[in-house]
Amino acid sequence: MELKSVQNAVNTLRNKVPAELSKPVIGIVCGSGLGTLADDLDARYEIDYADIPGFAESGVSGHKSKLAFGFLGKDVKVPVVCMLGRFHMYEGWTASQTVFPIRTMAQLGIESIIITNAAGSLNPQIPSGTIVTVHDHIAFPGLTSDNPLKGPLVPIQTPALAKSTPNPPQPPRFLPQSDAHCFDMRLLAHRAAHTIGLSKESLVEGTYCWVTGPTYETPAEGRLLRQAGADVVGMSTIPEVIAAHHAGVKVLVLSLVTNLVVIPESYPSAKAIIEAEVNGTPPPVYKKSEVVSHMEVLEEGQKKAQDMRRLVSEIIESRARSQGLV
């Protein structure tokens, strides 16, 4: 039963992690190329996923396979836990396996979580290097078959749920998603961006679309997702959002745009080229299609890593102060 598996992971962490770090109040998920978000932790303690029962291994470049515990903040020292590497369904993990660390962190006691990722932009008004605070999402796999809440309803009781009401109910069978992305957390993010001096253009709001991957989108798929209302697209995050929301944890998603989805206005015409050859006229200019690479994603993540670190740190300090968490 998964509830017992989560509790087993929690017990293992409580036995291994120093006592003063073992009850984090905020969780962080570090996306592709963003593992340096944890470099600012004080009293940092790392533990390999392989040493935590129930955890899988992250096999993607730009992702480690460790949990990092420590204190974050300059004026306020906030106990946090960071996932240095996440699990993706395209690696072969099930939806339930990808969110096992989220459920473990929720049971450890986090009350909010900042989930970061690298994403492709579908919106011409959102260039590479922009940070998107996600206000909504589209989950095509979740709408069909791959939802982390699929299966028997397992009763859970997390510290975050326990704070919601004196007699907290169990999470519902049919979880509302209209409030999955916490508005108060987005307010903190944009206030923090102003505090640390980021430009207005560097932080925008938008809708994230989750696709399974590991292939990048075709031009036709990119047009479809854009027409569906998505601003950015990626291969992770939303299962984690659903699991955290299910556990009563407040969610903020920060998507760093690392590339533009290739959506040409037209396709080169093989027919036109051949007709020109037959007619003896100059053929139309053939332009080779652009492609996206994972290396491009990692490089852009490294460029913006410092901004992301500063932003996340300021959000966490502000959250701690506003909630009286420390």
C-alpha cells in the first residue's frame, strides 16, 4: 500500500537527516539545468535517492538524484527540502512513481512547494529567458489515462491538510483543479521579482501544457497547443502539482523558457521545387527546418540560474514571514 511506502520513506529520512533539518516547511523541485537552486542552502545535508525507500532514479542530463535539506534565506532561516532531479514518465516511471517524492515531502511537513522546470515557449510574446509564473495548466496525459490520482483512493493525512480545518477531511476522490495554482504564492513571486530588481519583462504569467515526451513537439502539435491556450509546454511538473494540491500543499510553478517551440508559418514545398525543375524556372528557396536540442535547454537554464536562485530565496523568505512559519 502506497501510504505505508511513503511513511517508510519518511521514517528513513527522519532517521538519517539531522533533527533540525528533518521538518522542512517549504519544498523545492529543481528542473533541468536548475540544480544550483540548492547551492545557497546553509547546513546543507544531501541524501541519495537510492538510499530512500520508494524513490526512483533520475536518468536525465541536468538532473541529480538527491534530496538536499538545509536552511534558506538571509534574514530568516527557513528549513527547506530540495529535489535535485525529478522523475519523468518518459523514462518509464508511472505517474504514481513520479510523484512519490512529493507525497513524501508533504508527509514530512511542507506547507508549500515551488516547482521549477525548463519549458518551451508557444507564445511569440514570451521569449527565451523569461520566467513564467503558471496560473493554469493543460494536462493532455491526465485527461486521457496518466493521472497520479488514478487507482484506489488511499486515505492520507498530511500536516498541510491538518492545518486547513480543525477537523480536516480526507482528500476528495474528485479533486478540483481550478485552485491548483495558489494565487497568494504568485503574488509573492511577482513582489519578490520587484524586490530583487528583475525587469517587468523577465517575469510573466501563463498557462503550462504538460505532454509526456520525450520527443519535442512537431510544428502541427505546437500550433494545436497554442490554439488550446497554452503559453509554454514541458514534459513534467503537472503530476507533481496534482499530488501536492491533493495533499493540501500550496503550489507555485516557475517555468523558465529555455527555447522557442518550432512553429513555422509554412512548410517548404517539395511539389513546388519539382514543378520549377520541370518548367525550367528558378526553384523556391528551401529553408531547412529549425530543431531544438536538450543542450540548448541546459545552457539557457545555466544562464538564468542566478536570477532563479535569487527569486526563489526571496519568495521563501517572504512566505515564511507572511505565514509565521519560523
